[in-house]
Amino acid sequence: MLKSRLAADPGWTVSFGEAQDGETALLRLKERSYDLIFLACRGSDELPLLARMRQLHAKSAVVAVCRQSDAAFAVEAMKAGALDCLVHDQLARADLSPILRRLAQTRALITQNLELRQVNQMKNEFIANVSHELRSPLAVILGYAHALQEGTLGTLNEEQRKAVGSIAHRSDELLSTLNRILRVRESVEGLQLAELKPTDLRGVWRAAVERGAQDLRRKNLRLECAYPPEPVWVLADLAALGEVCDNLLSNAAKFSPGGGLIRLTVGVAGGRAACALQDQGQGIPPELLSRVFEDFSTARVSGPTRQSSGLGLGLALCRQAVELHSGSIWLESAGPGRGCTAHITLPLARPDGKLARVEAPVLVEKRRILIVEDNPDLIDIIQLFISGVSANLELAAARSGFEALESIKNQMPHLIVMDIMMPGMTGLELLERLRRAPDAARIPVLVLTGYADAAAQARAAGAQDVLLKPFDRNAFVSRVLALLHGAQAGESRK
Ligand code: ADP
């Protein structure tokens, strides 16, 4: 009946698929995408299924169809991502036009979005080309200016030396401006650029397994890998897809009990490349299965799966990278204590397939911490402390306040960890300067100091937290995670 009503709408060419149960529906969705899904619901038991469908295809609209009018259920369904909620017995009479109208609006937005992306890409290419064209002549100017300064082309009098010094200085400035424009394009504008080339998915996993071997050994975990005899070709950016495998493997190892078994299966299913990584760990409650893909999910996930030591960023980065490859990623778990399986499917490619360059906005990025500290030993210790927390934390070090300001100009960190007693510019002066800079003022700062008296001053100057030296790893890591999570909460409230 729905078929005939939808097919009768003149604005649409309709093709249908049907599934008798949730599992078949999910299989169908892995094979192809649907613009509109009608999901028959007996009650809120179907809501995790609804969330899974939205997770598989963010662009599909799901209409929940329940047996009788139930306002509380309708609210829950909308919260889980339903476009609308209809009552089964009223389907014959229900006005479907608002639903179809909203669907059309969403489609128009997606098309508009694609066009904007194209314009954006043209602009980016233009900037890249102009920068490149300027860079080559600049390299020649700089080369001659430096040769003249060094006296390679003869001795210069005082006036000539001053003139050449000025040329060299200004050219250097121009070069760093150009570099900054390019970096801004890639990082601040938030672009993820990937070069996709035909890649054997087995090789991507084999390399990740090799990288993760130490992690597995540490917990005495066994890993069984089932690779097909033939290559599984996909179009992939090796580094980006490799990081996805690293993240999933690291989660499987982290949440598995010591001595447990992890199974990796790579193959082809439903016309797509498919891989699954199954662990025997603590599992995830069904209602949290889609939320763990949210940025900083660890902070929101409570209960037995809560891992306060994690950053909660890995799966969000995984989803972003998999979507860049036109793939899907999802987790399955039979519930707490019953293990977890991470699935990825990707379009198959030909081994001689064409390279593809894709560009997508970066919605989730790794977290960057800038350490400002003049003592190199302390920088090493902090790096050691942080390296075990997450592969998704990046560190940069500045040896002085001046270096820190330069580094921030080039790339905004998500957190600054700083010493107070530093030669040249003290930490307090640096805090003052940061608070006056519109962009930098929002970055949380953790001050490390050996002077109890400096703590109050640092807080008054704008530091969010202060840690007295000496400190241990746990104290340091928990402060860092709390500040990063706090900053995220602030960002998402805006
Ligand atoms: P983190 O970097 O903290 O591991 P992720 O984004 O990778 O963050 O994971 C988010 C949350 O999802 C984890 O904190 C955990 O609660 C849950 N999770 C991820 N993978 C698994 C797994 N294999 N088993 C159980 N829980 C998991």
C-alpha cells in the first residue's frame, strides 16, 4: 500500500526494497543506500536498529511506523534520528507529502553542499597554484640575496650590505607568509586531502597487525587472521586507512581481557570489501553502539565501558576516514561482557583502477598539545607520559614563550602545558599575551610549576589548572584529559 501511494507521487521515480526483519534490513543497507526507510516498530526495542540505520547511511531518512499513537515513543524515535513517526493503521490516510517535501529539501541541501565543496576545491587549487608560482621566483631572489650577503659574489660596501639584508629579510617574511597560507588552507579551514589508489586491503591489515604486535604481546593476546587467497582491491589512502586499522586493533586490545582471543576476517561480502575485528572484551551496551562514534565519546559513555584513560576520539576519526573512502563502519556487540566486533565495508576497486583525489572537511581532528618548557628533560618526560594515552594526541614543544607564540600562529593547539620560570618571557607573561590574542584566549592552559606561590598567580593570569612539580604520570594525564574534555564540552555548547 505504501508502494502504490509513493509510486503515485508525480515528483518521484521510486524503486523499492523490502526486509522482513532488522538483520535483513541492515544487510540490504550495506549493499545499497535508500533515501527513505519505513521501519515498523513494536516499541522502543527497535530504536537501536533505527540508530544503526542512520549510522550506516547518515543521508537516509527513517520514518518509524508504530502500532498505535504513542507520543513518548515518537519523541524517543525522533531523538534516535527518525524523520517522522506514523501510526500503522493510519498509513492509508496519512499525508505523506510533508515527509516527501522534507526528503526533497534534504536532497537539495546535499546537492548544494556538493556544489559548495566544488567551488571551495577550485579556490583551494587556485591558492595552491599561486603559492607555488610565487615560491619559485622567491627561491631565486633568496638564493642571490644570501650569496650576496655571504660575499660569494664580491665584497659589498656598507650601504649595499644593508640593502641586500633588507631584501633577504623581506623575502624570508614573504616565504613564511606563503607557507602559513598553505598551512591555514589545510588545517584551519579544516581540509582532509587524500590520494586514493588501488590497494590490497589484506596488506593494509597486515601492516597494522605488525605495528600492533607489541600491544598484543603485552596483554598476552592471541590474534587469528583470516585473509582470502586473492587480493581485495579497494581505493585507499594507505596512511588514513592504516590509522583506522591501528585504532580498531588498539581498542580490541585495550578492552580484551588478558590472554583473550581477537579474530580478524578480511574478504568480500555483498559486492563490497569487508573486514571484521572481533574481540572477547567487555562489549558495549546496544544503546551506546552509535554514540561511541561521536567526538570525545568516552566522556559521555558511562557504565562498564567507560574508560577514563582514553581520549574517546579514535572511533570518530575512524568514521571520518572510512567515509572519506565511501565506506561504512559500525560496531556490533551482544552487550556488556560479551565482546565487540568492529565492521568496515568499502567499495571494491580494480587493481588497475584510476587514482582518485578526494577532499573533505575535517570535522574531527587529532588533539594537539603544545608544551612550553625550557628544560629538555622535562619535555621528554611529558612526551613519555602522553605517548601511552592515545595515538590521537599530537605533541609539539616550544623552548620559550617566543617559540610558543610562533608555533600557535602556525597551528592552534587544543591545550597548552607550560612552565612558569623561563628565560626571556616568563610563563605569566606568556599567559598575559595569550589572553589578549582573540583566538588563543580560548585555549586551555595547564601550568607546571615548582613554586606553590606561583599557582595563584598563574590562575589569576588565566591558567585553567596548575600542577605542582614533581608530579606523577596519573596526576598529569588525568589533568590533561579533563582539560581536553572540558574544552570540547565548551566547544559543543557554543
Ligand atoms: P578511545 O581512544 O578512548 O579508545 P574510541 O573513540 O576509540 O576512544 O572509543 C570510544 C569508546 O568506545 C571507548 O571509550 C569504549 O567505551 C568504547 N569502545 C570502543 N571499542 C571498544 C571495544 N572493542 N570493546 C568495548 N568498548 C569499546
